Amino acid sequence: MKVPAPSIQLTHTNAGRVSEENLKKIPCPTLRTLVNEGLLTPDASGIVDLRQLDKALTQIGVSTVPRKLLTVGAEGATKEVVAQQLGDMGRGSFNIYALTGSSLDHKGDTQVLRGGFNQERLDWLTSFATNGHIGMKELSNAQLEAAREPGTGLFGKGLGVVELTALLKVFGSRGPDGRKTLSVDDVTNLFKHSTFPDSFRAQLKPTESGEVQSAQQTGALKLIAGVVDMSFRQVGTVTGRALMGAYNAVGRQLGLDQTSATGLGASMCPAGPPTAQSKKTVHVPGESPS
Amino acid sequence: MQHAGLRLDPPPDFVVDQVMFSFKGQPAAAGDPRVLQKQTAIRPSLIVHRRDVGEHAALEVLAGEVTAELVTSVPGLSELASEEMRFADGAAGMMVSFSFALEEVGTARQYHALRKDGGVLTTLTLTVDKLALTDTVKERWLSVLASAVKHGDGGLQ
């Protein structure tokens, strides 16, 4: 049977192996790019070994703490689907095609990959660029507008912020002013073509085994810092105030463009944050709290 | 209008949309054993934020959204709790609390207390030293939160 030529440009590592239809099922631009670049190789039904996800994240420079958060989250988000498919044998896997509609599917994102790929929404996202580049400030503006979508609760806003920040922190390149940005071409490569930005690809260096690895490590603190930065820019958010409290607690000065150290819970979709506990009994001042 | 050492004359058709102010407690004394051991000593702080959310937003739903945002943006947060509370003027409120997981703030506990007066949501974010949270100390801190009562009509103006 002839496989229709996909409209998404495939690299030689993935040519024809994953169809356009299946790529469109992946709602996260980073995961979709990892698949398209051949660093993730889902089987026909979308099952990916978490060890491969862990390795792929290592290769693009995401270091230990956020990598653990992401792999744990991936497993949690599609646990039921995988269990139905593979039963106990599915442990240690997640289904990359089953993320849409999972517990982490949310509104308030950029909508560029909603239902596959949306050029109009990509044009909307890149319209926020300044001098052809998108940095934290521009992503914050885009995220604020995206979060105004009807039906977006705070949950969706939080996830969207982290998603965009992770893209910037991992794939962005540092400009003369020291700040990381993505060019409009970079954003197009990630969202439309599911390929690494040219500048990111240029700094990939081969390992002894012939694979590639990013020369820049994006550790927890850097990714976290970006999330906090974006959250805090949205003054008046719960996240912003929570992190202000954290910074106040350790005596740091928190400027509007300075960042703190938490945040990666739901980055790079999917991640699996702990669920809130149920309500406890009434607390009344003067009585022993529960 | 004047507030906190600033006087401002906004256009007459401008209305206050939200307000936020932040308090900090005293830093740990130099003789605090944790400072001597170069461990992080937690400085308490209180952030008060008020904004118009409309008459129809239920406090429980707002508290749920607060909880959801916190769990997605503060990775590894632990000892998460949400409970009803009552303010000193008898108003019903909700409180969400958790402990930070990160090493440098790992001994901090944070409380988010919410109350709604008409269409105005007040959120009080209190960050304190978890290691010092005896029952008595915790009661004192919670009383600080409960002391937030409506003044006048409770509006933002």
C-alpha cells in the first residue's frame, strides 16, 4: 500500500516510519519533534518506552530533575490507556498518541497543534515576535492572550506557561543581550515541521556511539527559572504569589525579570503533577487545626 | 487616592481592578543555629491580593482553580491540604496549604487563604518556617490569616 507523502518534513531518521496522521495526534510540539527527528520511536499504536523518552530528553539537554518529572508525568497521563493495551507489560511505557484528551489536555495553550496543525494559530503566535524573535516577554504576552480563551481555568493557564517556557529554554539560542530567544523560523520549525531549530541542530554534537547530544544542558533551575519568570510577569497569578513567598522566605530579591526556582511540574507536556487531596474538616481559629 | 506613601490622581473614570501588597517578617537572627550552620533560615512573609471575580464565582470553584494552578506550577509540592476555614468576622473561607520540595526552601510551608466578599476575592499567601510550626505557632499564624475581615462594603475602591 502506498503511503501518502506527509506534509510534515521528515528527516532521514524518520522518513515514512511515522505517518503524518499519527504525528498530528501528538499535541506537544516538543514530543512531536522528538518523534519526527527519530529520537522517539513509538510503535504502531503509539507506545513509547519511558527509558527512550528519558534518553531523548537527555540528548536534547534536559537534565535529571526535569527529566524525571517529565517521564513520571508521561506515564501517569496515559496509564489507563496503556494498561488497556498491554496490561502489566505496559509498565514503564506511555502512549504518545493518547495524550490529547488525557488528564493533562488543557485549554489556554497556543492552539497551534490543536487537532493537528493550525497555520493561522502559528501566524498568531509569531505575530508576538519582536524583531523576528520571541523571548520570555513575547511568550508571556502570547500566553496571556491564549489564556483568555473561554473555559480556560487557572489549570490551563499554568500548563500553557510551562509548555512555552520549556520550548524556549531548551531550543532557544542566546542573543547578544544574554537572553534566550527563538526566531520566527525556529518556532515554525518546531510547530509546523516538527524539526529542531537550525541553531539548536548546529550545536548538537555526536557522542562516541554516533548519536547526538545537545551541548547545552537545560537543568532544573534554568527551566524552572523560566517558568517562574513568565508566571511572575503575569502579576496577580497564584503562581506568581506562591513563588514570591518562596523567594521572600530565603531572602532573595525578586525583580520583575528575575526568576525563582520551582516550576517545571507540567512542562513540555505531559507531566504528572500530584492531584489535590480532598477537602478536610472545618478549621476554626481557636480550635486545634486538622 | 493615597496608599503606602504614594498619592495618585487617576482619571475619574478609572476603577481599581486589583490590589496587592506584601509584608515581610524579620529575617532569622544571626545567632539562629540554622544561620550558623549555613542552612536556609526561612523569613516569613504575607502577600495580600484582592481582585474582582464577579458575583457568580463560587469560592469552592476558585479554591479548586488555585489548587490546580499550584500543583501544576510547583513541582514536587508535598503535604497538600485544602480545608474550609472561618474568618474572624464569621465569613466562610477556604485554605490551601503545602510544603515546598526544593532543597533551598524545603523547610517552608505556604498557606493560601481565600475569602469572597460580593464579587471581590481576597487571597492571603502566607509563607512560614515549617520547622518552627508547633501547634501554638501554627495557631498564631492561622489567626493572622483569619484576622482579614471585611471593611466597609468590602469593595476595591
